[in-house]
Amino acid sequence: MGLHFEREVNRLKKRVLALGALVEENMHKSLVALERLDVELAKEVIATDVTIDETEVEIEEDCLKILALHQPVAGDLRFIIAVSKIDNELERIGDLSANICASTIQLSREQRITIPATMLVMAERIEAMLATTLDSLIDIDAGMARRVLVDDHEVDELYARLRGELKEEIRAHVELLDPLLIAFGIARYLERMADRMTNLCEDVIYLAEGEIVRHQDPSAADMVLERERDREDEG
């Protein structure tokens, strides 16, 4: 491939990483807005999501243009395919941040409830997962991406615990049914965020190693990481 192709690929990389940074910032703001029930910050996130949507479409168009003009093969083709999928997953995470903010605005209009501690812990874990996900994307690091797949197990466990706690709250305080149902929706958005990050990390693994892992047993990521740790210890 020529110099023009390399320039376009480098430009594409920069745009995807810039999109990732914007999604990360919006996600952080959405979780702060939730914790504080900050309506103005929630509205800011929703407004910024329009930029995320527009950027996602532009990156997808760039991918299609590169495919049409340069007809890449092998590793270059794999890169363009992976970027188009990663682009879509980042946009979906952005949508979920906006959904959390819309629910936060709803929650602010209801009788006040305390945001469950488990939800805040879950949000903290997910924010850390996104940071690791973006680092794995920057470095094309399959090992780091696999750690995110493992971390998703903990988020699933927190989600199950949170659902149980919210059900108990509804039984004990039926007068708070409406705000607690909104909290149920937010919990689901958080869990879906983590799922999107695992999808993104599966794409990073594909990009790094050419391996499709999305239908593997989730415990496979644990085994691969264990083998990597063993090799490091032997070294």
C-alpha cells in the first residue's frame, strides 16, 4: 500500500482514539450526574452525544472510502474491519451514557431515593473497564483486552446483586416504586455498557491476533491470562 493509504489509516486511527476520549469523558460526566442528580450536567452529556453520533458516521464513511479506493488485504483489511466495529461500539457506549442522563433527569423529578452503594461500585468498575479498554485499543494489546473480558464477570455479579437489592427496596417501600423502576433501568444501562466494552475488546483481540473470540467460553480469557502470567514468571 502507498503513502496515501498510510496517511488515511493514520488519520483514521487518530479519529477513533479521539472518539474514544470523547466517549470516556461523556461517560464520566454521566456517572457524576447520576451520583449527584445533577440535571445540568446530564443535559450537557445528552447534547454532546450528538457530536459522538456524527463522528461515528464520519468514521464509518472513512472506512468505506478506504475499502473502495484502496482495496486493502490481509492485516490492512483486518484493521479497517475492526475499526468499523470499534467505532460502532464506542457510539453505543455514548448512547448508553445519554440514556443514563435521561433517566437521571427523570429521577430528579421523583421522590428522592438514595442511589444504591452497589450501583456506585458498579459504575466505578465500569469506568475503570473503559479506561483499560481504550488503553488496549491505543496499544493494540490483546492481553489488556482479555483482562476486560475477565472484569466483566465482576460487573455481572454486581448487577445481579443490585437487582436483588432493588427488588427488596420495592417490597419494603412500594411508595417509591416509580424512582426505583428508573433505578432498575439505569442498572441495565450500566450492565449493557460493560457488554459493549467486551465487544470492543473482542475486536481489539481480532485486530491484534486475527482471532475471533466472541463465541468462546468466558473462562477462556482467564486461562489465557493465566498462561501469560506463567510465562512472565518463568522469564
